[in-house]
Amino acid sequence: MNSIDRRQLLLASAGTLLLQVSARAQAAWPNKPVRVVVPFAPAGTTDILARALVPELGKAFGQTFIIDNKPGAGGNLGSDAIAKSAPDGYNLLMGTVGTHAINAALYPKMPFDPVKDFVPIVLVAGVPNVLVMNPAKAEAWGIRNVADLIRYARANPGKLNMASSGNGTSIHLSGELFKSVTGTFMVHFPYRGSGPALLDLIGGTMDLMFDNLPSAMPHIKSGKLKALAVTSAQRSAVLPDVPTVAEAGPIKGFDASSWFGLFAPAGTPMEIVNRINQETAKSFQSPAFKERLLSQGAIPGGQPTAEFAKFIAAETAKWAQVVKVSGAKVD
């Protein structure tokens, strides 16, 4: 055997060994805690859904899944951290309609590519947004419904303060779309997540918000917030007496819902991606877990990875049009 043949044999053997080591490492995954970045502050819907899911994943894989809140820049800060993380299955992101379907159209410069830099794993849940007001202010201004709000906003341009969980979120865009189609002007105040925005809304610093239903629900039930309408095409099963914006406005065709899903950095082995997808889908078959999501107004997901990727592509096109029509800008 000549030197070239021996060198080729050694290279082939080394390649086979590397494949075997890689396969063993993937089969052993996870053998240490897995980080799940939530790119918004605690107490918002992204955080609520992530904290509902990670115990299910922990049970499925016999390993700890740790929530890491990294809020900022409409979710871009935490998302970028995962985009640049090792693609080894130990770095995951709870992404949103904002981080993966809206921000690319809204921000003039993105720190990551939501398509090229990520592998979509599974849609966790879809939720409607809900238009809520500080009840004391609503009463003082005679705002009982959406029609009253529109009349007041038109008569008092710039007087209403509209909170959001951050630039580029569906909460922000729901408000911008509402302003556009109703011909009203309200001042937008972006926060670093729904949690801090809701605190100021309840406290009276802010006047209204188009929040995700799960994070607003406890405050609606307690009477700390007044729900005027949901932003989905149909009413929510957990708020059957609250009309849609289209019904209450009337604003025909108004639909601005949110969704949340798990993502991994591009290059993460598909064996790991598929395992997470399958175990998450199994979790939705648990009556207790499913009821936990439904009781908060969330609609469980669980579709295959390829189906989730197609859904994201359609949502990206839809929200790019919303950004264009609404004239929304990062402020």
C-alpha cells in the first residue's frame, strides 16, 4: 500500500470515528442543563408560556431546562444571543411573532437573520391580543367600548398613552394597525416586556395596551384592567363576552394575533430538533398541560417542524404588509 492509499485510509477512518462520536453525543443529549432564552422580561406571555413548557421538557428528557430572560430591542437582544450560540442543543429560544415575523420588516438593521440563523423546532401556542384599559381612566373619560375609545382618541389626539412590550412586538403592531385604520393618534411607549408595561398600566402611568391575552388575563379577572376587545378574528373562549375589534369598532377584517415557538441556532443537529418537537407534541396530549394553556387563552400548537417553518414564512409576509400599511416605525 502506497503512502497516498494509507493517508486516504486514515482520513476515512478518522471521518468514521468523528461520525460515531457525534452520533453518540447526540444520542446522549441532554447530559447537562439546557438553556431556554426568553427575549422579554418576566411575567409577560413569552415568559409565562416558556415556564409552562420547560417542566414538561424536563420530565420528558430527565434534565433541567433553565429559563434565561434577556429582554431588549423588541426581542432582538435575546434572539441574537441564541443566534450566535453553539448549535449543540443546549441553547434554545422561545421566539415570537415579533422576533421571527415582524422585526425584519420593522427594523432598518437586524443583528441576525430570522431565517438563516435559526432552525424552527415547534409552535408552542397562538394567542389573541386583547385591548385593555386602566379602568379608572376608562370610567373618567366615558370609554365603555371600542367605539367610545375611537371617538375619544379622535377628539384628543396624542392624549392617550399606549404601552407595549417593545418595538416590533405584535402588541406594538396591533396598536399601530388600530391607529392606522381608525385615524387616531396615541403616543406609543415601548417597554422591555409585558410585565413592566402592565404594572404601569395598572398604576395609571399608561392608559391602554394591546396585550397578549395570557399575561393580561389575571388582571382582567381581578378587575385591575378593563377589556374592550380581542384582536383575533373570533372571540376568545376564555372571554366569550368580550367582542372582537372588528365587531366592536366596527373595523372589518381586523386580525392581529400572536404566536410563540421554540427555535435553535442554525446547525443544531436535526436529531435533537426532531426529538424536542416530538416530546413537545406529546406534552400537548397531557390534559393538565393543555388545560393550563387553554385557561390562559392560548391555543396549543405542536405541529411538525416543517409545518412550523411554512407557517413562519406566511406570517412574515403577512406582517410585512401590516408594517407597510400601518406606517409603524421603531421609536
